[in-house]
Amino acid sequence: MWVILYLAAILLLLLALQTVVLRIFREPFQWTFGANSQQSKKLKLALKVVLQTTLIGSIFLFPFLVGSDPGRYYGPLLPPGKAHFFLYGEVIALLLLSAIYGIEVLGGWLYWKPRWPAKKAATKSTLSALSSLTVVAVEEPFFRGIILQYLLYAAAPAAGLALKTSPWVAIPLSAVLFSAAHFIRKVRTYWPAVGLAVLGLWLGVAFYKTGDLWLSMGLHSGGILSIGVHRCFLNYRGPEWLVGTQTFPIAGAVAMAVMLVGTAITWFLF
């Protein structure tokens, strides 16, 4: 379970680096990570750079801490022959989220109304597509490739590893850690933590059942893409507990129910 300490160490490092940046910009100390609307664009950019470089650095550092290197560690988790599972995940996520939005539109909880002109909506949709790739390239190796891998096996990837922790314990625990990590920033409400934990369960099951990162990366990427595009055209008027929000549509009961069904299908299909 020492890998949880590694996660805690990364969070403490982030906080320390943020403190340094805030001091440079003569801003007061803050416990939550990230800039607020009153801070300058330069400060926001600096904090974003700190976050991304620390996470990417932690991904590359970890293999050396366990006596390996990034190529040998992540190679078995990204086998070229199974890259098509990424596309499977993308399609599954897009179809299921489209079904969720369809149900919520039919229920009258969402309604169609473009929020921006067509050109701006196309730009934002393109950026969502790019973001869907960059985010999963960091979060999946970290949360599934490091955290869940070590919770399950307490060892680096290799053929024939024996489980050290039951998946019924490791996968929910990793899902909780995945959800909690999204709230190092200051947020309006913590309700979306439940939906993120359910998503973490699904991604954890995808990793455990396939033995690599491709499917979980595809599911995660497809979800980010769908959420980014739907924000351009769909607006919310239903209760938050039922349909979530434009930022966290997976936090609604409808989405969580569909994701749990997807989790069960993944468990039995793979």
C-alpha cells in the first residue's frame, strides 16, 4: 500500500511548488490547488504548468523507484497489438453518453440550444478532442498504471503476476483516490465526487479485466470528448442530483446508473 504514500507525496510536492509560485507573484497561501478568477493570466498559466509537469514527472519517476525504467514499465501496459481497444473504448463511451443525453432530453431535463456561434463551437469541440488525448495520457498511466497496478499486484507489470489484493478492494479504493484527486482544486460542490468514483470503478475494471491501459484510456477519452462537445449545444434545467451539471454530467443519477451497467458489462465481457 506504499503506493498511496507516493500519491500523497505528489500532492504535497504540488502544494509546495504552488506555494513557491504564489510567493513569487506575491499572492497569499492557499490550501486548494489552482488559480481563482481574480488572479492574473500569468499566474494561472504558471500554476497549470506546475500541475502538468509534476504529474508527468511523477509518471516517469515511478518506474525508476521500483527498479525499472519507463519503457520496461509501461511497455506491457500499452501492447501495440491491442491498440484497437482504445477505439473500442472511445466508441462505447460516446454511444453511452449519447444515450444518457438522449434520455435526459426526452425527460425534459436537458434542452438543445447552441451556446456559441458555429465557428466557436467547432473550435471548442476540436480542443475537447485534443484534451481528451492529453488528459488520458497522464491520468490513466498514473491512476491505473501506477496506483491500481500496485494495489492489485504490489509489483511492476510482468507476465503471470499473482494478485496481492482482491480486486473487490483494490478497484474501489483506486476509484476513491481517482475521485478525490479531482478536488485538490477549489470547487462549488463535492457532489460530483460520487460520479467520478463510479467512473473510476469502470476504468479500474477495464484495466483489471484487459490487463493493459488501452480500454480504460479509450473509455476515459471518449467521455471527455463527449462532455466537451455537449457543452456547446445542451443546456441544463433538471435537478443536479438527477442529471449532473454541464461540467460534471456524469454526477447525475442517470449517468451513474448507465456507467454501472457499463462496468458490469465490461466485467463479464472481458
